[in-house]
Amino acid sequence: MAYDAASAQVVLFGGNEANYTWIFQNGTWTNLTTPETPPGGTDLTMAYDAAIRAVVLVPLDGTTWTFANNSWTQQHPLNSLGSRHSRAFFFNQQDGGMIFWGGIAGGPVTNETWEYRADNWTQLAPPTSPPAGQALGSAEDTEFNFGVVLGIVSGTGATADNTTWTFANGTWSNVTATFGTPLPASAGYPGLGYDSTDGYVIEFGGNCACSASAGQTWILRDPLILNVTASARVRDLSQTVNYSIAILGGIMPYSVSYPTMPPGCLQPTNYSVAFTLSCSLNETGAYSFTVHLSDAYGSKLTLVFPLQVNADPTVKLAASPNPTTAGIPVHLGATIGGGTAPSLGNWSIADGPSGTALDLNVTFAAPGSYPATYGGVDGAGYPFNATVEVEVNPAIGLSATLSSNVTDVGFPILLSATASGGTPRLAYSWAFGDGETASTNISVHSYGAPGRYSPRVWANDSVGGVRTTTLQIQVNPDLTANATVNASKPIQNGSVAFRTVVAGGTGPDTYWWSFGDGTSSHSADPTHSYSVTGPRTATLRVNDSVGGNQTVQIPLDVVAPATVNTSVPPPPSGSSGISTADLVVSLVGVGVIGIAVGVLFGRVRRPPPPTEEDPAAPVRDP
């Protein structure tokens, strides 16, 4: 007899050499007539094969039959067991095959182990095996997934021992001592089956009254096992942790208690052999979850699971400098607090790079507002994220101007710089090219030596942004001036020629002659006639375009013209005498010398048209 799990019915076959097939379903026995029928008899071997979802029958002739969908089918495996009886036969779910052990094979008693799988019989070679003999009973323990052989009759005699063997993972194990009190020896063949509801193998009676155990009921009690799985050992506040609890073996009813539980766990009011306890954590700290289990037999088990509850993770972001200037690197930093290590995050930046490091340097090429977000999860799976806005100002723009790009030595130049953009505050610095510097945007500077200079200005903002530009200045030597006249004693109402000679300075120049008699001229080389005799001082003032000036004075003595006597007495004896012709030659000679001096000492400036009567200019300090 065997239970057909595929059809949810019990199948009964044979008995007293008969080959009847009966099924028991919904409380009713039904006699089936099938096209094929195995040979009948007693001491048949039959069990349900969960792998092929059919009942497997091995009659005494050693053939192999399967029963499925209320029909028998003879199989023709490559190998055959041959005629055997009094053997163990069960399905081993852990190994996935039908296990056939021992029995009497045509006379001798054997302890061979065979497996039926995929319509073929294969002899196994387990490292250990029960002694040769006849099995008193066998069954499959589906809770622990092993086959059970209970009691063995040695040889062909009637004396049986009381050992209990299990088969799993391809090997036999003697578990007589493991399962507590051993059974009394039996000479009969008791019934042996597995009670899946209560979780144990049950043995009853035997086929004769010669044994003291023939009318007794025994239970093969599986060891009590408590399996507890925690979804986490470390969690964050406001997260949940689940404890999956499964009870195996032992003898029901069970008693379950929880001596300690983390805050937020609710003790269940009812439970089964497998259930889940969920805890919504609401306090941080170190806790333990303790489960205590006992069964009706008095077996006790206790499991303790530690639990660390951390604060929820937080992340703080910093950006420096912020605000910043386009082109200037910004350091982004993330600081994670609380939570459960390790925390894994990632930067997400608009128009910028990404990265998993807590610290990241980013350079923005264009002005604008850029959100930078760092987010992720901690080791407990709790999410975190934060965003910082990075304000980027335009790059610095810089322009610079000069009041003049040419000047004289010692005369000031106004230098002005104007910057735009950048991150306040802006700072300026000048290097004038002569070793001198300044730190204002507007500066006045004069040069102490002539030459060509390249003053340079820098604009710096508060975050390291910088822009520079360079100007050019020509510095000329000091203005010098000289004046000549063709006669130091001009004749009244005669013509006197004045000449101007200048060097250095920055043109164009302006000239002003004051002749000392109340009259003046803006010509560089004027001529003048004095109407009154006596001493006079002729003054020349020269001004260049940047304010350089020079003043030169020439003392004069205006004399009356000489009286000519037509009757000239002879010169006194011994006197050399000077004739009129000699005087004219002398005056001409003085004029020539004056012209020569002007050529030797500098350039001759031609005066511009007069603009005012007395164009006096500021006189710089010598």
C-alpha cells in the first residue's frame, strides 16, 4: 500500500497471491480494473516516487511497475533487481530517487543499496551500510528528507535487532542512539509510516504474537530544531527587521516565548511551525532578539540574535568657494552621519562630472546656478541625499586706460583699470615697469628716466580669479631750451632777430617771447625793433604738450644809432680808429655766431599760431 500524492488517493495492491488494485479516496474504497496488472502476491514492495509522480511497485519476480492516472504500466529498465523480498523501499526526496535496500535475493541475505531513477536501476556504493538482513519496516521522513529503515532481521533467522538507520546524501547512518529510547526487538514485520502532520515516523505491532512489541505503538521522534533567520543584524531607525521562525522535529504541541525583543517588536498571539515576526524599530541602541522553544517531550532550544539599531543616515554638503567664478575649481565635500556602514553614494551635478568619492573638485566653464546632489544608501539600505547650489559668476573682464601714452620724465600719468564679473571683492595691482607698484584701480605715476615702459595691471577676485592686461608708455627726456639774439646791443629802431633752440620734452611745444618793452610774440624765432634806448631783458618761455616748460632770459642794451659827420677829422696821432665799415662787419659777425650757437645746441621749434597773449604754464619743480 502507498499514498499516491499526484492523485490524492491511497493505492492498495495484491495480498494472498491476489493482484487486485484498490484505491481509497474521499472515504471510499474502489476496486479498479486496469488493462495491465502486475503479478500478485504478498510481501510486495511499493512506494510513491515524487520525482515521476507515480507509485512504483517491485513484485517478487523483480519486475518494475508504475501506477499513475489509475493505470499500471510495466517499465523495462536497463538493469533488473531480480527476485527479492523482505526489503526496504522508499523515496529519498533529498537525493531525488527511489532507494531499495537489503532483503533476501534468491536465498542469501544482502545489504545492497539500489537506486531507481529515470527508469533505470543503479547499484550504489555508500561508505557505510546496515548489516545484511531483512528490513522490518521502512518509510520516508519528508520533514527531514531522509529514508528510515527500522529494525533488521539478521540472516534468515527469526531474531531481529532494534537498530534504526537513516539514508541521506548517499550514505547510511545508524541513528539508534540519536533518537532516544530504542525499540524492543521484534520478530514480526510491523507497519511503518510517516505522519507529516505531527512530524514523526510511527511504528505499530508485527505479524505474530511471539514478540512482546507486537501490539505496541512507537514513535520515531525527530530531533527538535529551531531555525531563525534575521533579515538584518544591523538596521537604521524607522526601518524594519523580520525574523523568520521555523520549527522542525520534536513532538507537538510547541511552546514559543521571547524573553527579549528590540523595541518595536510585537509578540505574536498565535503561531505555527513556520511564521514571521516583524519589528518596526523606533529606538537606537544595541538589542537582542531571543527565542525560546520547547516541545511536548520536554526538549528545549534557545536562540539569541543581536541587533544594532543606528540613527538614520544624514549627509551634509559643502561647496568651497561658493559663490565662485567661472573657470575656478570648486571643492565639493559630503559628510555622512549616522546610518550603518558602509555607505555608498554618488555625486550628480548639472553640467558637471559625477563620482562616488565624498570629495570632488569641479570646474564650471559658464556662469549660472548649478545644483550638486550627493545621494545613496547606507549598509542597511536606508537612502540619503542632499543638494547644494553652486553659484558661478562670470569670469573677470578687465580694461585699462592711460591719460596719455607719452610723457616727460617726472611728469605724472593717470592710469585707470576697470574690471567686471568675478566674485567680490575685486582687488587691483599695478606694476609700472620701473620697479614701482600700486594696489588701486586708479593710480598716478611718474617715471624718473626716459624710455619705453609697459605698465601691467591685474584684477583679482576673492576666489582666485585673475585677469591682466598691459599698456605701453613712451617717457621722453626733460625739456631743455636755449635762446639767441643777433645783437646784444641792438640799435634803436633797428631790427633784432631772436632764435629758439629746444631739446627733449614732448611736442608739440608752444613759445612766448616777452621783449621787455611791453610787447611779446608767440613765434619761435621772432624779430623785434626797440623804439626806446636803454637796458632791456628779453624772456623766452617754452611749454611742451605735457606741461614741461623752460624759461630763458637775454639781457639787452638798446643804443641810439651813431651820428655820421661828413667832415671827419683825421684820427689823432697814434689812434687806430674804427670806421663805419668796420662797425658793420662786426655786427654781422655777431649775428653769424648766434646762428651757429643755435644749430649746435638743439632743434629749432617753429611756433604754432598764437593762442593767447601770455600762455603761462605750470612750472614743474626742477
